[in-house]
Amino acid sequence: MKENQKGKVLEIAGGNSIENKFMSMGIYPGREITKLSHFALRGPVTIKTGRSVLALGHGMAAKIILEVE
Amino acid sequence: MIKRVFLIGNPNVGKSVVFSRLTGVQVISSNYPGTTVEITKGYLKLGDEKIEVIDLPGTYSLEPSSKAEEVAVNLLRESLPGESAVINIIDATNLERNLFLTLQLIEQGYPLIICLNMCDDTEHRGIHIDFKKLEELLGVAVIPTCAVTGVGVKFLLERLKEIKPLVENKLTHEGRWQRIGAIVDSAQKLTHRHHSFREMLEDATIRPLSGLFISIAVVYASFKMVRFIGEGLISRIFDPFFFNYYQPLVERVSSVLAPGSFLHHLVVGELINGKIDFKQSMGVLTTAPYIEFAMVLPYIIAFYFVLSILEDIGYLPRLAILLDNLLHRLGLHGFAIIPVLLGFGCNVPGILATRTLESKRERFIATTLISIGVPCVPLQAMIFGLLGSFSGFYVGGVYLVLFSIVIITGILLNYFIKGYSPELLLEIPPYRFPPIATLAQKLFFRIKGFIFEAVPIVLLGVALINLMLYFHLFDFVTGIFAPVIQGLFGLPKDAVVALVIGFLRKDVAVGMLIPLGLSAKQFFIAATLLAISFPCVATFVVIWKELGLKELLKATAIMIGASLIVGTLLNFGILH
């Protein structure tokens, strides 16, 4: 996924606790999110969901399965 | 009747600001998620009733995921029905996400009113909220406020009386988001706005290349500013005051007490070449106030001034993104930079702030690294003031050594401690520009804290040291540790006393090195050891309370081990 690209969340490929955490912060199946940037060497990824900007660790971001437009 | 009000809401929505407005109790608030890690209580008057107000750490949902969130949720759960009410604080600029917790609270049947905060920040972002409509849809009172300026807080109090629980069906998480979608669609209107300069800046700081350049500039400028303000205050205000006004006063005290007497030794200290020397005399009325007010306080003011600006604008979470990768190698994630930065002011709030980290493993690593390699302002101010007079090369050297120790210790801890550390998941707040008055208030609050906590300890400490020196009570300890200090670290045996005093206060400990007439290299080694070895007693107690005795002993063993290795290496290896 490239910078500034939008995508729809298909599923969260992680355990229950991470799913809940994402859910409460506004990342859930069906939600449209925008990727803002990523950092080299498996660094963090920043995304935008609704009006919030979130930073996620690389592994965490990899758990969000998206359908890219 | 309501006896207790809980303030609950997502992180970084201004709960602490509302709390200060309601109760008049000052608490630290900043623009990053997780400023509040402790529970603060205060009281407000509603008519003739006195109601307890409790400020809780922020949480995204009623299913906690860190120590700080857990504390909030548990306390809320234990509250008695009928006696307590909940004020749910919502960030009006991010209505949708905030409503998730709101719906959970309503479903749980908590008696609730909503404080729609930051209403002043919505218009120019193109957000229009129909709060009457919102009230109707949610079925609970919604009061728009701007807590930073105090607008609307009065109405919050008025509506507090009519608070009552609702009966609602529990929704699934997906169902909740669907309902939120419907609510937001009808109560909020967005108008399209062009990207403002602020938004461009917000964007540039989270992109790798521009973010890196900006962070280097910000860190460099902050450092320069702390030095500029600190030195300016010393040379223009504090030094002139001590030498022109205070010195004649203590000179009179000195002549009344007669040099050589016990009381003179205690209060004024030694005369250096027949005169009072504020840096060397070591008296309760000479060196003690000089160290605290003319050497440390100016840097406390400067440091917290710069830190408060960075905190309130909302830059720190952006620094967390940039450092995430590096901190991962140390078993932490980017957010750990915030406890570390707070630790540079004083290790105690730094270690408390590790409560925002998710796992016990992370908390142990962060706590150990802070107490081993992050020198507090009092220690740094003394290093600047004293080692700086030899050469800036040595001052830089101290930082370089400490930085290397943090990296090496972190990598080792990450390798040897079982378990894994969770990854970064952090909300990046928009930039905000708080009113100067808010900034000034916070700065004043922190300076007051320093004066009330540090100064009595320093005065008592210096008195105690003088008593012990007078009766030669240190000789025993000096005798035991002298071989290590002399043989391994190349320091004179009297430096033992200073290192022991480091347990009490680091700034006084550096002060005690002055009369020893150390060489630049010895001074460098002693200052570095003071930073690495044993934390001061306040930090010690906090680690004990936060992590327990076992972890405290582990951290202490690591610190003593590191001191032995580093002291010896510096003495024999690197510097010749």
C-alpha cells in the first residue's frame, strides 16, 4: 500500500485483545482508512481513520488486512 | 444524592483541564495521550453539597490495555450506584471515535453527562456539531465547553443535578460503531476546508524525511534554548542577587558565630581563603541555597519552560514515531520516549509515566534505563556549571557515555529478559496552541513542586553532612570503599562521601566534589558515576512502589554493576 492510498478494512488478523483495542480506536472491518506514511527498516506506519491519526508498529499494521481501492 | 463524580474519557481530551476548572486543584495537563497516570481527587461545591471529583487516566474503552487504563476502569467499576456520577469528556474535534466509550458507559448504566470539550477548536476545522441533536440522540445531557478558557464549565455544574442512569441494551462492538455512524451523520456537519499551514506542519512531522529534519531542528533548538535561558537567569538574576545582596548578610552571620565554632561549621561552613565561597563552603546557609537557587533552579525553570511548550503543542508523540525503531531494539516502543524526556526533568515523574506502557517487562526496562542513563536537571545543571568550566568536551563526554550505556543496557535487557514487548499503537494529536496563561500556570506549578520538594531535603541534607563530617562518621564508609574508588576509578578516597551523598541528592553530591580539587578527568568520571550508580532516594522509593522490591533489587544490581564496569573502563581504558 502506498502513501496517501485509501483502503477498506477486511479483517483484523490478530487475537481478541488486539481486535478490541483496534476496535475502540476506530479500526474495524468495513472502515475506510488512509495510510499516511511508513518508516524504513520495519518502522512504524501512520494511518488516518476518521479524524484521528494513529501510529502503529510495523507488525501491528501488518495485522490489518485491507482491500485497496 | 451524588457524592462522587468521575471524569472519564479518551486519552488527550482535556480531562485534567476540566478537573482543574471544576476543583481549582492544579494538575499537569499536556497535549499527548497518557499525561495523567495517577488518580487525582479534588472537591467542588454544588449548592451546599461538597462533591468529590476524581480525575481518571484516559481510556479508549472499558476493556483496559495498560496499567493506567486498568486503574481507571477498576475504580469506576467499584463505585457505588446511587452515590456516584460520571462526566464523560469528549473531544469535539473527534466526535466519532470518542462516542465508542460513551456508548459503552451508557450501556453499563452509569449515570452520565457529556462534556463536549474543545468546542473552540471545531469551527476552523470545518466541524459543526448540533449538540441539542446529539443530546436527543444519546438521551443524556451534552454540554459544550472549552475548558482551557473555562467556557461552559459553569453549565456543566448546573446540569450535574439532573443526572440519572439510562437503561440501554448492550450492543456488539460492530453494532456500536453502526449506531455511532448514524448519530454522527445527523448531529455533525463537516464543511470542506483547504489544508491550513498547521495541517501541513502536522503532516510533515510524521513523514520520515521531513520528520527527521524537523526533529533534529526541534531537539537542537530546545537544547540551545534551555542553555540560553538557564545561563541567562544565572548571570543576570541569581548570581547578582547572591553576590550583591545575600553575601553581606551571611558574612554578618559568619562574624557573629565566629569561624571555627561548631555552629559556624554547620551554618556557614568552611571559609575559603578567609572568605565565604558559595560553591565550596558547604554550609546550610551558604552552599545549600546557592546550589538550589543559583545553580539548579534556573535550569529547572528553563527545562520545564521548553518541555511544557513541546508537551502542549503536541510534538512529543511525533518524536515517538521517529524513535520507535531505535527503541524497539531496546525492548521498548516509541512512546517510551515520553517517560524518558520527563525523566530528564526528574526521574520520579519519568518512572511514574511508564505506567502508560503496556507490559511489566517494558516498564522494568524503561525504569532501569531511566534511572541508569537519564540524568535529572539538578545533576545536569551541576555538571554544566562545574564540568563546563573545564571544557565542553567533557560535558559532551558525559552525555555520550550515558547514551552508550542506555543503548547497551537496553539491548542486553531485551535479550535476556523473557517475554516480548508490545508494539506502538499511539494516537497522534493535532497541534494545539495553548494560551500563555495556561503555560505559565503549569510552569509555575512545576517550579513550586521543585522548591517544596527539593529545598527542605537539601538544607537538611547539608546539615546532616556537616554533622557527620564534624564527628568523622564518614571515615568508616570511606575506609570500606576506598580501594574501589581509588584503585578502580582513580578518584581520591574522599570522593566516597560524595558518591554516598548521591543517594540523597545528586546536586549536593556534585557540590561536594568541588573542594576535593579533582582533575578534569576525575571530575568527569565522578559525575558520570553519580548519574549511573544508585538513584536518589526519591527515585528509589518510586521504583519500589511501582515495580516491587524484587525488581528494585534487580535494577539496583544492574546499576551497581554498570558503575563498576564503566568507572573502571573510563579510568584505565578510554581516557589516558
